[in-house]
Amino acid sequence: MKPMPYEEAPHYSGRMQVSQSNEEISDSIGIGVSILAAAPFFAAAIWCMDNEFTGWRAAAAVAGAIFLMLLSGVAMVFGLGAWIALQAARRRRRGRPEPFDRTTRVVIGPHGVSMEGLGHVDWPDVLSFEGIPDSESHLIVHTRPFGPVMLGGPCDMLVPIVRHYLEHPGVSGAVVPPVRAVVFSWPWFRSWIWAGYALAAAMVVAMLLANPDAGALKTMSALFLVPVMTAWLVWSIPFGRLSTFSARRVSAFVLNDTVLRDTCGRWTIDLRRQPAQYRQASGIGYRVAFVTLRPLDGARIDLVLEASPEHNALLDALDERGLLIGRGPHPVID
């Protein structure tokens, strides 16, 4: 796509709060802490199910268990917030330089994102962006040189501009537009899915063995509620990495002949030696299409594919060069 004249291209210029984070928070540990915060409420809910109450007390116990399950979800949110605050306190205690955090002039346009006092980021180095729940004035932009940067500006103006240049890389004038994709590990993802099933089944067996004489109401409520909540608590870890926390796991890749490289220099894949493998998987709560890559150094990686022109173009390019295996007769991701 031919670049537009600057006057016609979407752009924004103004002063806003710019906050940089020099340290990526481990989303796995953060989710683990949030689950630990929810564990007491979850255990109390199980206790409500596993008692000798009868009649209206049994119904009240079931209602109390449902309420405690809801509280466990709230505790997960507060647990994650506490982990983020702890990481910030540790950084200050270690005497690390404070990240960039000030009100400054920001210019967003065809040439990239310029933040006075911090620096300039070309569009190939802008990896992804994400909003903040219940906030219309903060946008987090994930960049290669500066990491995640939070812009305190009007999201209704910033989001369409950033999305425009990320979805149409040709308009920025890049010689070789990168392909952005979420990096994950399918074996790791599948292990967590099976762990959720295994733990849910273990909960069923434990409840039946611990209280075999429980009434029908308590037994059916426990069997339908507790195992399901247990499985979903476990599945929140892999699902979160592909949804809520996916923006920070995006990398940009450039295909040069038969070699695929990420722009950060972490992975180099010689597709003549190890062709990419196209796969699709689905289950309760997820449906994902991805390609498996095997870099020259390091473990395998998997790239999540979406219904986007750039991902379909990448698959077409790999297929035409004989560098892709496992692709069916339907070339377009839908």
C-alpha cells in the first residue's frame, strides 16, 4: 500500500502523561498469586458443600458456597494488583532507575510514535497495544526499544490511529513490513488444560469418598459446581496468556527468503531445515490456530494465527515456497 501524504494520514499530536515500565511482570507468577489469594474463599466454599446440614441449612450452605465462589473471583483481581504493587516496591528498594514518567509531547503519525524526552519508535518496532479495564484515558503500547509504555490520552482518538498503522503496515512506508503474532507454547498450554481436567476429577473423587452419605441436593450441587470452578481456576492461567495478557507476548517477525527472524533478535528459524507446521486445536473455552517453529537455537515456539490479512499472507508465502506443512485445502483463517 502506498504511503499517504502526512496531511491525509491519521495522526495525533498533543501533551499527555507517558509512563514507562522497564520491567515485565511475569504473568504466570502474577496469575499464580491471584489464584492463591482466591484459595481461602474457594476452600471455604468446598467446606460449605461438605457438611452435615439438612433441610433449609443445606440450601443456605449451597447459596453460601456460590457467594464464596464469587468472592474468590474478586480476590483473584486484588491478588494480581498486590503482585504488581510488590514488584514496583522491589524495584524501588533495589535502587533501580525510575522509569520515564512525566507529561510530555507525543506525536503519532505515519513515521511512528515520538515521545519527547523518551524517544522515537518506528511502527515496525511497535508490537501491540492494550487498554486498561474501565479506563477511557489510558492506553498501553508495547514497543521493542522501550518496553510497555502507558499513554494517558483520549483512547477514542489514539486507538483508531494505532490500530490503523498496525493493521496496514504498508502505509508507514516500511520496506519489509513485519508480521506480529502472539508467541506461546502449545505443549505448555495443553499441559495446563489436562491439569484442569485432572484436578476437577480428583475433586469429584475426593468429595464422594469424604462424604458418601450426603444428601442428593448437596451431592449434585457439589458435583456440578466445585469441579467446574476448579477446572476453570486452573484454565485461567493458559487462557489468560492468550487473552488478557497476550499483548505483552506479541513479537514481530520478518520473512527473508527462507529465513524467519523476529525483530528483537531472539529467534532465527531456517525454514528449509525445519518447515513451519500449521495446526488447529479446540476444546472447552478455546479454539486456536497456530504454526509451530523450531529456531536454530532454543526450544520450539508457536505463533497464534488470527483472521487477519497479514497472517493469511504469511501462510500463503510459506505455502508457495514449500516451507509450510499441515495446511489443509482451506487457506484462509476464519
